[in-house]
Amino acid sequence: MTNPILSSGPLGFPWATMDPFLFCVHHVDNYPKGDGKFGPAASLAGRRLGQDFMGVDGWNMYHGEQVPGFPGHPHRGFETVTIVRRGLIDHSDSLGAAARFGAGDVQWLTAGRGIVHSEMFPLLKTQEDNPLELFQIWLNLPARGKFVEPHFTMMWSEDIPRETVTDASGARTEVVCVAGRVGDSDALPPPPNSWAATEDSDVAIWVVTMEPGAQWTLPPARGADTKRALYYFDGEGASLGGQPLASRSVNDVRTDLPLPLANGATGKAQFLILQGRPIGEPVVQSGPFVMNSEQEIRQAHADYRQTGFGGWPWPDGAPVHGDDPTRFARHTDGKVERREG
């Protein structure tokens, strides 16, 4: 077989992406017990509060000063897909929507013409540690979608398709299907104006966990021009199509034929797979704004200064939604969803 790995490199921060994706980051924070006010019961001395990304003691405050996380900030022109594997996120936005989600939930937010949102990581547990693990992925919008109405979709863990495949040796592979199709499972519908909602976009987002020695075949993509990135972020000794994969690597891989993915004999392996047909349009980015031209970027800054993308209806820039661990989403139309635990 021709080498299935077209290119490979180490995982950086953030992880390298390809069109139609713009950004990908994997946050793993071993937060300590909470202090009863949703922050860490630990000294913050010596941290660069407001810009804490150094991983001191295995965790970060990020842009939070009392509660870790990302206080209110704007977006325009793309989507965020946030996959929370452990811990909780409190979302609040300029349209008045709010959510608390985690434990395998996914939030898919279409920024469109503009939204301000806050993503805080409340440490609810005061008698035990509060570990957090999440992926945040930025998916671009084509020019026709840059100015659509903002929209957020909650994909609750209990509803997200999971395919478990047992190979001939009895070793299992689990594939969490956030977008696309795996085996007999179709992902939940993406937001209506997403590039992923375009029939031939071939967008897929999969999280793969393999037991020691497990084998699973990565299926071919539907489109001839589809691109696929395989992020090998946990484990060692895995191979693709008989070619060894470097641990903690990002790999641009072939999509035109089935590729056997095999884990090593010891320890689990974990992968994130991002796939899609490129949008193929100019990308001009200025921080949280992603447009097609410099003029559109200038307009985004001007619009944000003038309108605040809807203002900010919250009492402070970093809202936290109380000490009830119930997961919920309150949408702009007043609809409320609740999930226990």
C-alpha cells in the first residue's frame, strides 16, 4: 500500500488544522477542589491572572481571574464546536442564551454575523478535585454564511451516537460521532447554516478510543477532494495502514480507501479525527473574527464597537450558573432543556 500518511508533525498549541477547519485545541486541566465560590481552593499567587496559560500545578485560569475560563469575548464569521469530555462549562451570550454542559456533551455555536459569549469552568466540587478535558474546534463558514443569524445547538451526551466495534481478538474501539457518519450511525444534525449542513461538505468529527491491541478500519471519505486530519493525542505504538504513527502527532491522511488503524499492545490509544471538503475561499482572520477580506475584518471591528453584537445582558463578564450540577440550555426563544447529572 502507498503510504497512507501524506504528512505528519508534532501536536503544538493550538493543533494545526486544514480547510474547512480553522483552529483546534485540547484543554486538559487537573483542577483542585473548589473554594465554594466556583474557583480553585488553591493559591493564585504567581499566576498571570487574565492570561494564565502556563499550566502551573497542572491547570490554568486562562482569562478568568476568580473562576477559570474565558469571560465574554466576540466572534464573527465561523463556528465553534466544543466537546467536553470531563468537567463543566457555563455558557452565556449576548443574545441572552445560557447553558451548563459537560460529561460528553457538545455545544455547536454558529457565530454568523456576530455574538459575544462567555465560557467559564465552574469548580462545583468542594470535597474532591474538578478535572476538565475538552476540545474546541473552529469550523469556517463560507461567504454566504458569514452574516447568518447566530445560533447554538446543544448535543447532549446521551443522544450522541457511539459506535463500538469489537475486532477478531475481542479488543474494542469506540467512535463518538459528533459529525458525519460512522458505520450505521449518523451524527445529530448540525446547525442549519453550518458548512457541515451542506450536503456534499463531507464534514466529520470523530473521537476514537481503542483498547490495547485493537484494530479498526478508518472508512474512505465520500468525496474525492475531502481532507482528513488524524490527531494521535494519547498512547504509543499505533499504526495506520501498517505505517507507525508518532505519539502526539497530527497526520494528514489519505481518504480514498479504507485504512486499518491498529493500537499497540499496551495502553489505550485516543484520536481526534477532523474531516471535510475544503471551502476553498480566502481566509482573513483578526483574532475572533474570520472573514473573506480585510474590508470585512475592518467592518467587523466597527460593528462590534458600535453594537456589541447585541450588548451584554449579564451582571458581569464571567457569569456562573449556580451550584446545581444539572446540565441545561436556555435558548433565545425561551425553550429550556435539562439533563440530570
